[in-house]
Amino acid sequence: MNPFFSFEVWVRIGAFAAVFAVLAVCETLAPRRSPSNERARRWPGNLGVAIIDAAAVRIIFPAAAVGAALAAEARGWGLLNHLAAPGWAKVIVAVVVLDLLIYVQHVLFHKFPILWRLHRMHHSDLDLDVTTGLRFHPVEIIASMLIKIVAVVALGAPALAVLIFEIALNAASMFNHANIRLGPHLDRALRLVLVTPDMHRVHHSIVPRETNSNFGFCLPWWDRLFDTYRRDPEAGHAAMTIGLRAFRDPRELRLDRMLIQPLRPEPTR
């Protein structure tokens, strides 16, 4: 076994546990909004699907994107493996390009109906908190991993860059979905380099034109560059409604209904 694999799993687990714990505590101490549903109603489904996602990826892709990066490097595949550049520069370029890929992928999952049926489960949460950042349908996660592996091989991304990116993406997803109050000055400063909870919350608005904005997960630059940035929701962060009009029934928070949601048409009201 490549020595890289001997520690990368534990690095991922440690980073996830630390970020999740800190954000969960911050949500308790300094919430941005008053939840409409208790954690006991929402967390079992959100955490349950996160466990299924992790298991599915490990079973279907034992080496995942890091393994693809190591294989590409060993065989000289991909653009960066043919460029004479310092290792640190390749890592930075790969992380930025992979973040752009996630932005584009996110836009496409909103644009095409068949992809939206998978992604809408993420948007049908009735509140936002750290667990919403883990709430993605397993089929979407598998499709995303396939796209990422192809991109990693084509780019020739270093394995270290892939590991850094995936840890950062997971942490950023939990952070920008977290129900935490940062304060306007801190939020404004962080938005220069990072997608903040207030910035991403707009994306979970029930208003379609707001849902189709602020697609970034880690870096905030792509939304400004491609004109998909919206600073605040029209109703304000405290009064805005989270979720989708078609999925307001609290029963939709159950794990079984979350998993079969892509197979069901949107309920009529």
C-alpha cells in the first residue's frame, strides 16, 4: 500500500470531527437564525445520509480521487505532470482549478432537470446548520466523485493537492451551511477569500432567483466572476424562508424519504 493512504484517512477523520464539533458548539452559543425544526428531527436524516455517502464512496472507489492522483503521477498522465514547475505551485494551481470545477458542477446540477432531481434533496432541508453541509444524495456524491476523478487525472493534480482540496471542501461545506453569527465586519472581510454562512445562505432561499445564485463552496471569486453573486436575500437573513416550496412537509426530513426523493415528482400544493 502506498504510504500516502496510511495517514490520509485519519487526517480526514480528524479534520472532519474537529470542524464539526467546533461549528456545532458555535451554533449553540451564537446562532444566526432561530431554527424552525429541532435538531432531533433533522440530524438523524442528515447524519444518516452522510454515513451512507461515506460508505458508498469507500466501497465503490476504494482509492478515490487521491488514488487517481497517485496513479496519474506514476504514469505521467495529466497537464501538471508535464509542466516544469515547483511542487508547491502545482498544489496551489490544482486546488484552485478543482474549486472552479466544483462551482461549474454545482451550476450544472441546478441547470439540468435530471441533475436537479438529485441535488434538490440538499435544498429541501427546512433549516440550515452544520449537518446541511453533509446532506447530499448518495447518487449525487458518486457522480461528483466520478467527475472529480476524471478532472484529477486530466489535470495531473498532485495527491497532496487532492487531499488538501477534499478536506477544505468538506470543512467549507460545513462552515458555510452553519447557523452561526459572524457579525457584518467579519463576514465582509471573510467574503474576500472564503464563502461565508451569510453568503451561502442566500443560495438556500425559497425564492428561485436567489436559489440560483452564490454557487461557490470554498472560494467566493467564481460567483463574482461569472455574475452569479447576490449579497443578501431580499427578505433579510432573519426573515427569509429556507428550502423549496414543494417540500415543506417535515416528514421529508426522514432518511427514507430523502433517499427516494429523486424518484418522486415534486408534490403539488
